[in-house]
Amino acid sequence: MHFVEAKGLLTGSNGYYGMNIYRGCTHGCIYCDSRSKCYQFTHPFEDVEVKQNAPELLEKALRSKRQRCMIGTGSMSDPYMHCEEKLRLTRRCLEIIHKYGFGAAIQTKSDRILQDIDLLDEINRSAKCVVQITLTTYDDELCRILEPNVCNTKRRIEVLKEMQKRGIPTVVWLTPILPFINDTVENVTAILNECVRVGVKGIIDFGMGMTLREGDREYYYAALDRHFPGMKQRYIQRYGNAYELPSPRAGELREIFQRICKANNIMSTPDECFRFMSELPEKYSQVSMFDL
């Protein structure tokens, strides 16, 4: 990893802001879209760029805002990757979010988030906190191939359960669904049943498939050659250089997804999930005269 002094941290509008404390990742997920060339990385993806002044930038920004809102993190780089173990920049930023009465929406694959569960609980009690966990495969051996440097799905389900015990709402990203690899009825059903068991608020699916573009595609295909000989040719023959790669079973899997979500009152469209994650309850969104 290497350290930089960032000029800014927050992106977005008054209703919702996003931040990425780190740039790059060490989880090693074979399908990661953040590797795509469109994001213009000037350093190796695993050589994580650390915005070492992120807490100072965040405090300066939040101190000046008159309206409280949700602050999201994790859309481009996991806030709980390996370097967070020592640096604790995510924790420091969460402390600032809590200090100024803002809400937090955090996306991760890592059980390191449990180190901060007390703080997340405090944020959820004083404002709102939403924890988002990505689940792609219920099979431990396959998980080690797809996401080699992070805890497996069953451990992530334990994280969801611990959040449920605290009353912290959770959203699952059921994506990507990789054609011919994890796009089975058994896999998707097993994940959905676990989501029901641990009481997730919503599940995000983008059509039961994946996306590939320059940079990401080459990395993914190299992984297919290592772990699934002949699979790359199946992809090329079926999808060519398409950006969107829906599973051949997408229709069947979507029906199962919709049925289980509807039966258990789980939000099941990206729009309603994103709306829930971006909305801070009205009673917390306005700064009181007593806060000044």
C-alpha cells in the first residue's frame, strides 16, 4: 500500500454522500469491476492507495453541513480490507459520522466490520446505519476461488445475524451471478433462504448475471483459465465482448428471487433498496438550534 494526501473525500449531493477511504483492494475477487480501465488506476490494483487524511477531510466537510444525511462507503473499495486492521481509518471516519449525527451505509465482504459493531449500533440508535454484505456463492470451495482473500459466505451470514441482533438493518448484494459457475437454482435458493433466516431488509440483484469491461475482462478470463479450463471459450462464444452477461438461467432464477422476497416482505428492487439506504429519517436530518 501507499499513502496520499487527498484533496477531497465526499462525492454526491445534499441528500446522500459517498466516500472511498481506500483505492484498490486486496480481496482478490476474480470478477471485480473496480479493476476496469475506465477507473484510470495509475498504480497496481493490489497496491492500495490510502487517503491518510480522510478523517480530517471528513470532519471538515461534515462540520460545515447544515443538513444531516447518509454517508455511504464501499462502492469502489472495501472499507474493511486487510490494511484496515492496522490503519483503522474506516473506524475513525465512522466516529466522525457519529459525532456530527449523520447516518452510515457501509458495503463490505469482510467480517472485520464486527470490530466496529458497537459503533455501528450507536450510529443506528442516534441516526441510521445500514450494513450491506455481498453474497455470491454458498459453496465454501467455490467461494475460495471467486473471493480468495476474504471470509467465506457462511461467515458473512454470521455477520448479518450479529447485525440483526443489534437491530441494524442489512441489505445483501446477490451479485454477480457468474454464468455457468454460480448460477444454479441450488446456490441462489440457499443464499436467499439464509437471507430470510437472518432477517435482511433488502436484496439487490441486477438481473442474475455479471458485467465485464476492459481491464476487468482480462483479469476474469485469466482466472477462468486457471480454475475452469475451457470456460473462457464458452463465454466468448456466447457473449463476445458484451458488457452485460446475463445467466442463461436468469429468468428462472429471477422468478425464485421474486417469489422468496415477496413471501418474506424483503425489498427486491435496486431502486427501493437504494432509496432505503439513502434516506435519513426526518427527525435526524435537520440540525437543531441546540446543536449549533
